[in-house]
Amino acid sequence: MKRLLVNAVHSFFQVRPFESILRSAVKGKDITSALVKFIPPNHVYDKKVQRIARDGQLTLFANLYDYNDWKAYWGVREIERERLYALASSAKTVVDIGVNNGWVLLNLARIAQSNKGFVYGFEPFPPTYQRCIRNIEASKISNCKVFNMGCSDKKGELVMISEIATNSGQNRIVGSGELSDSLPTVAVEVVTLDEQLSSAGPIDLIKIDVEGFEFHVLKGAKAILERDKPDLFIEIDDKLLKANGTTARELLLYLQNEHNYHLFHATSGASIKDFDNLNNCHMDVICSTSSSVV
């Protein structure tokens, strides 16, 4: 009975006039808010349901079937993302690795404008890259550049899979052992951050969200980490890291021991000191050479 009621409420708010009312009510609300539960989940929408999300000059052509577009359209707030934006407020050169639809990159570029700054982005999956470029052009944001490439510890070509149809943000690079005839794949070009951005000047902030490939990205940015000591904002998923031959513990200890970073939970700002209880963890982490974060 409860499920039927929930489905009825979600169907009600898929009707455009009522959708608009709810959207106004939830915009800016935290994603954990009770009011957000009234939003129809992205997976209930037809793949052809398109909307336009706007925030000032920023424009995103949203497919509500895709989780990342859905979040941008409804305008819900996430504390982790707000902390990323706070880090960007004092940055001049920002790197976004795993751009997806471009909404976060566009916000980072808008923030960087106040510092006369610039944002470099990397999005290897071709259809997602094209969507990102369309959103950048529609937003008329000029202080950013996105490469249709992934980042790794060496230059070459790797394979990506599209694993979850309702979430393009979970497209990921895989090894041969994970390939399956049932999942769409595409060959993608990968480069090292050190080589690709060798002429970019000092880098202040790097955001990395690459579904378990983060350690490879960091190893390909060794020179940048040693030279510039940028703040890092990294998604850590132990299961996905293990699929790529490493662990959350190994990655975080590498940053602490090899590059002298202090590590913090992006949600709470609390320092990360316990490296023995990270099995199957999923969290966003802020890495800074400062002993405190925003």
C-alpha cells in the first residue's frame, strides 16, 4: 500500500505544472531533506524526457532519466559539492577529471571567473563529452577547456564500459577481466596529467571522480602534486578501486606519506586517521597541505 502511494505521488509530480511547483520548493534544499523524497526518481522517467536546467547564465540540457542531469535539474544541494565549490573560491587554475555532463565544471568555471581563473576538464566517454560541450556552448562560458580524454599513469588507449543506463557518471575504465558482451564498450584515449597540462602553469585544485581509476590518475600527476601541492577533491570507492588493483587504504596512505597531504572527510570536515577500517568504503575526500579545510 505504501509503495502504491509513493508511486502515485511521484506520478503526480511528473505532470509539468506540479513538477514546476515542486522544483521551486526543493531548489537549494539538501539532498537528504524530507521534501526531496517527493521528487520522482530519475529511473521512473522515460529516456526521452528532456528539460533545461538553468542557474544564472549556466544552462544544461537535461535528460531526467540520467541521475546527474536529474540532480542538476532539480537543484538539490549536496554538502560535499558545496565544499568543493568553497575550495574553488580561492583557486585560479582548476582541473575537473570526470566531467560528465559539465554541470560541476560550469559552476567551477563561474567561481574561477572571479579570480580570472581557468578550468581544464577531462571526459573520455564520447557521447557524454558531446553533451558536456553542448552545455558549455549554451552557457557561453569561455574560461574552460574540456579534453575528450581520460587520465592515467601513462599515455595510451583503454576500454570504458557503460554499466548503468540511468547513471552516465558510472561509466568507467575497466581491465580485460571485467569485459562482458552484455555491456556497451568504447575505446578511449588516456594521457597523463603531467604531460597534458605541462604548460598550464601552477594548478590549485584537482577534482577526481573516475569510478575506481583515481590512483592511476594520481600517479600520472606526480610532478604536479610535488610542484604545486594542489588541493584534491577525490571520490573514494574501495570496491571500484579494488577492481583496478588497489584499495582506498593504499591510495590515501600514498597521498599522506608520499605527498604530505592531510586527509579530510568532505561531508564532515573531520580528519581521516583510521586507515584500517576502509574496506568497501564510499566517500568524498579532501586532501590539503593545510591542517584544516573550509
